[in-house]
Amino acid sequence: MPSSEFRSAERAQGSILTRIEKICLLWLAARLPRWVTSDALTALGLASMLGAGLSYWLARRDRIGLLLVIVWLAVNWFGDSLDGTLARFRNQPRPRYGFYVDHVVDTFGALFLLGGLALSGYMSLTVAAGLLIAYYILSIEVYLATYTIGTFHMSFGGFGPTELRILLSIGNVALYFHSGVPLVHVLERDYRLFDVGGVIAMAGMLLMAVAATAKHTAHLYRAEPLR
């Protein structure tokens, strides 16, 4: 059985929209009917990522899929961001269960979303796979740091999940109003816009993972010096 001495990690959230998002989430939590549970919101968050991935797949044949992705991202924000807030608001925290389930859901959600992007034709399979690997590397570092240091970092460089949803939605709007697959000219070659964006995001996540690894390794080395 899990130890009763389990202590929740400190949540470090410093993204651009953190303050206004917290106000909105608390407002929503106070007005949700009792039959809406945090588990139902978590399931909704996962289902919405599957919906977003399928909508990207649809976008290969019909660009309306790009707009459907935006709708699913909004639903994902509602479910994924509100589940923990609702549990804390109702004084029903389950720290072990919540942490585990929430991040397993995020793992599959990223697979659904990037798998759909790879099937859409707007991003190559190679870039989508690389982006997914980079996301998993950063996630592993965050989870290990949460366990060993006791701080759960939810954002990097002012960007968290909400900001990333907004950026992706803006990109979808741009794709919807552009006929065909938009290309970017780089070093005398043309590349898909989402491939360029994906490579930039991949490099950013890997750099953040390396920087965080160096920082946390030094912190733990000082905390447990050789004797």
C-alpha cells in the first residue's frame, strides 16, 4: 500500500496566462453541478485529444478539420485544466491518483495529437515523431524532478499548456485560410510550415530538458555530497 506520508509537490506555474487562467478555473469550479466530477473532466480531456487527432486526419481531405481541432483544444483546456482545480475546490484531493492519471492521460494525449498531425499532411511523420520524443524527454525530466526535488514545473519560459494550445490554434487558422500546404523557404529549400515550427519546438523542448537536467543534477549533488 502507498505510504500515508506522501506529500504533494509544490506546483511552479509561471506562464503568461497563469493569473487570469486561475481566476477563470476557480469561477468555473464554483459553478459546476455536483454530478460533474474531476474524473469525468479528465476523461473529457483525453477524449478531446483523440478528437483533435482525428480532426487533423480529417483535415487531409477537408480543411474544416483544422477548425474542429481548435474546438477540441478548447474542450481539452476545459477538461485537463479544470479537473485538478475542481478536486481542490471541493476539498477532494487525491494527490497520488491525480498526479499519476493526469500525466498518463497527457502521455496518450500527445500521441493522439501528434499522430493526427502526421496523418494530416501538414507535418511530416519524421518531425511529428521527433517532436513526440522531445516532449516525452522533457516530461520524464519534469516527473523525475517532481519526485526527487518536490517541485512540479508546469511551464517553461512563460509558456505552459494553455499558451501552446493558443499558438496551435492560431497556426490552424492560418492553415485554414491558406490554400494547400503552406511552405517556408529556408536555405534555398522549401519546407512545410508546421515542419519548421515543429523543429523549432523540438529544439526548444530539448534545450529546456538539458538545462533543467543540469540545474537539477547540480542541486541534488549539493544536497547529497560525498562524504
